[in-house]
Amino acid sequence: MKINELGFTPKEQKVHEKLMECYRAFLDLTVEHPSEKNEFIFAVHLIQGLLTSRIIRREYPKGWPRYE
């Protein structure tokens, strides 16, 4: 499995790129509610956390087991 300098597999990198594309597109929308930007950013951070967990499980399988 090829891992890039960010710790992502090619498929994970694609997910992250699409997430950032979605983030930039969302910021181009007009604001309809004062909390929507912060809520969207929070959701992006949750997804980034899931991607980070994949890296951690791969690098430290004894402390962060995988269930395949």
C-alpha cells in the first residue's frame, strides 16, 4: 500500500481532496444562517478526524486496533 507524505493512501487522499473541494464550494455560498459556517467547519473537522484515525490505526495497530 502506497502512503504519501501526509500519511494518506491514494484513496484517502482523494477523499481529503474532495472534502476540501466541498469546503471551498460551501464558503462560496451566501450565508443564510449565522451559525451555518461554524457548523460546516465542525463537520469538516469531524471527517478529517476520521481520516486521521485511519493513519493512526495503520501506524500504531497495537494501541488502535482495526476491525476488518
